[in-house]
Amino acid sequence: MTEHEDAQPTEAQMPTETAATEEQGADSNSGSEINLLEELASAQAQAAKNHDLMLRAVADLENYRKRAQREKDSLKEFATEGILQDLLPVLDNLKMGLKAAQEHASAKDISKGFEMVYEQILQVFEKHGVKEINPNNESFDPNLHDCVSQMPSAEVEEGKVAEVIRSGYQLHSRLLRPATVVVSSGTSNS
């Protein structure tokens, strides 16, 4: 045999080598299919994880937006609280001066003018969400009233406000100042 003949496979050898090569190709194809399926499953799992993270981020952003809007609304609603609290003593003094002026006949005309100013201030307060707390003859509420004493009373039931010493004020749902009151202890037994 010559060298050239040795290099050429015989017909009997060819099918065996081709079959072995095809098996090797099939094994490498099934191995690459398995790798591709694993990569696909991994990519799908990562996509699902990223989708979940995106949904959470969108929900967090929406919650943040709502919370910021609530805080903005609250700030807007209660922005005047400081100045209103500073004006309450002025309003109290005006009310006391008005009451004193009404007791003098010579100051009747002046007291009418001050009464109009007082009513106008109350209207402005009301327009801005301030409500006066004047609980005369109402049940005592420690959340809205500050009791400074108790007194026996035949006219007012026990546990009810017998006298309002100083009106309280509420800004929307927030208490600016509790009403200062005297509470009835009922009829005296003596």
C-alpha cells in the first residue's frame, strides 16, 4: 500500500467514523440545547424578578406622591396656625373690652362699633377654618376643654360646663386652644 492509499479511508471504515461523528454532533447539540434552555430559564427568572422590582418601584413612587400631596395639603391647611394662635389673646382682650364698654351707657355707640369689628374678626377666622369652642351647658370634654375648677349648680347638671371663662378655638381638625371652663359638680348637699 502506498501512502496515498493509507490516507484514504476504506468504505468499510467510513460509515463507522461518520456515525461516530454524528453521535458526537448529536451529543453536542443536546448539550447546547440544554445550555440554551438553562439560559432561557435563567433569563425568564431574571425578567420576572426585574418586573417585580419595577412594579414595587412604581408602587413606592405612587405612595410617595400621595404622601407628599397629603403633606402639602396639611401644610396648606395649617400654615396659618402660628399667626392665629398669636391673635387669640388680642381677640380675648377685644372681647373683654367690648364687654366692659357695654356696661357703660355713655360708651354705647363706641361699643357697637367694636362689636362690629369683633364679629368681623370672627367671620374672617371662620372663613379660614377657625371655629370657636364655647361649650356652655355642654358635657365636659377633656380633649376640647380645660377645667380650672368645679362649682355646685342647681341649674346645670353634674359633669356639664357651668361657665366658660375663655373660649377655645379649633383650626379645621386641630385644636388651637382649649376652652377654659368651670364644670358643675351638681347640686350641693349642704
